[in-house]
Amino acid sequence: QVQLVESGGGLVQAGGSPRLSCTASGKIFGINWMGWYRQAPGNERDLVAMISRNGNTRYADSMNGRFTISGDYDKGTVSLQMNTLKPEDTALYYCHAVYLKRDYWGQGTQVTVSS
């Protein structure tokens, strides 16, 4: 139905500002929400940010304005600009999409923040 592929991430120094990108393929015109989740070792997968087809955004409170999500639904892409990264932002970041009320996930891209 929908396939998601992430790019970006890697090893980043504290204070860095990497950008994650995700490209959807398949039935992209049926996607209503796209966004990012993250999962650190031993923790649950938590919402980072999401953006709807009409541009509504939602952020996790813990982001404190450091992250900005943007999306282009015509192209099926969503990006996450991350600023002022901290070691506690180290996690596997997953792209997420909702299509016909079903959740779809990418494979994840690792972001490791060194102090």
C-alpha cells in the first residue's frame, strides 16, 4: 500500500542540526498524516512530530521548539529539521504515515548524538 524510506541521520555532535527526510511510494494520495517517531534503547516508540495533508502540525512537548516538520504531500515527502541536538536525542527515528486509518512505518534511521 505505502512504502516509506528514510534518509539522513548518522553520528552528530551535540548542538548539531541534521535533517531527516522520508519519501513515500505507493498510494501516496491516500495518506492523511505523515510524521516522525523515535525509539531509544529500552524505551517505547514516541511521537516526535507529525503533519497533516492540510498542514496541521503536532509536536511532542519534549521537543521544546527545537524540531520543525515540513511536508509535501504531492511528492509524498516529509522532513524533520532538528536543531540543537542533545545526547538524549539519540534514537532510531522512524518515518510514519497513516493511510486509510492504517499505520505504515519506515525501517528507521539512527541518529546518535555525541557529547
